[in-house]
Amino acid sequence: MFWVLLLLPAWAVAATACTRLCLAAVRDAAVDTGAAGRGRDLTLYEAAFLSGGPRRVADLTLVSMARQRRLLLAHTGWATVVDPRGRDEMERSVIGAIGPEGQSRIAPVRAAAAAADAVRGLADRLVSAGLAVPDGARSVAAGVRRVRFAAVAVCLLGAVALALPVPTDVPRHLIALWFALPLALTLSCLAIARMEIHPYSRWASPAGQRLLATLARRSDGPVDDRTYLTSVAVLGVHAIGEPDLRAAFAHREEYLEEDRKG
């Protein structure tokens, strides 16, 4: 009956993950009264934060300054200041992250700008407005990830139980059925979450997601500079069309991988 000792943690992991997801969904529903964000438009920086967090804000600032020829982003992964006068707090944070020499690798600039006071202030304002998920809160996105992990854990525990030698009076299909119950719980929870509360966002609250959807609809049409930057804010650097600019950010990712290995 050793398989029972594997069944108990399978149930515990599944039940705990599903309960946390339900509590996160209930909390979001209670907070989302529908009034948050009503009658206001998102700025590009706000849209970037709600879509991808602090690093997306840094990316948007870099791309915006590069398109205005006030910052040079080389395909080798270096950022060079052309105009040292930042027009807002975000741009001043990027220029400060590059340093007094006026040139730096894009990866450390991005990291420093994402951690700057300007981004933290933006996050606090969005949280106060009910548009962003508070830092450290148990978001629905995190709950969905836990349930997915629980489903995988149940499958692994069930496979181990079936691989163990069992008494002849316990059919293996009966053991599989017992493990199928917590697996069904996790899968049904994921299916309901998919139907009721998708898309899952790590950064935006339900009210913030509605404003993002409105912003995306308004950006449909002729591609001007604001539409272009809106795409970068919502979709990230993958929306960049210029080959050289894309190469600069691609080199950034390679630099980060090398830095991790080092």
C-alpha cells in the first residue's frame, strides 16, 4: 500500500493549488468593482508596465528615444547618448543608467532603468488606481502556474505509483483511477479559469486589462509613431520593425545569457 503514501501528497498539492487559484480569482472579483480606470486613458508608460512590468517600461523608453534620434542603439548591443536632456523621469533614468561617459551596454541600462524610482513611482500610482496587481500579491497568473505545476506533480506521482510493485489484489487500473481524481480536479480548474478569467496577467488587474484592450483597439489603423510605440508597449521588443534595432535587443538577450553562465 505504499502507493497510498504517494496519493496523499498528490491530493494535497492539487487541492492547495486549486484553492489558492480560487481565492485569487475571488479577491480580484471583489476588488474589481468596474469603477477603476473609468474615464481615463493609459499613457504609453502605463501600458508598458501593465503589459510587461518594469523591464517593458525600460524597453519602451529606449525604443522611443532611439526613434527620436536622441539615443543610438547599435546592433552590437551598445547604447550611446545623443541628447543628454531627458524629457521626462523615465528618459532621465535611462540617461543616468548609461552613465557619465554616455555609452553602455543595453542589458545593464535596461536593468538599472527598470529598477529606478521613476518606474517604482509609476507602479505605485497604477496600484493606487486599481489598475495594477500589488507587488507580492497572489495574482491569478501565479495561481494558474501553481495549478499547472500541481497537474504535472500528480502525473509524476501517479507514474511512480504505477511503477512500484503492488499486491495482486490491487489492480493497477484502480490505482490509476485514484490518481486520475486529483488530476481531473486540476485540469477542470484550469479549464474554468481559461473560460472565465483568461487572459491571465502578472501585472494588470482586471480593470487594467480592460484599458489595455481599449488601447489596442484604438491603435488599429494607419501606423504612425504613437501606434508603433503602442505596439512596443503592449507586445514588447518583438514588435520592433527596424532590423538594426531588433538586432540591438537580440544582442541584449545574448549578453544576458552570457552573464548568467559567467
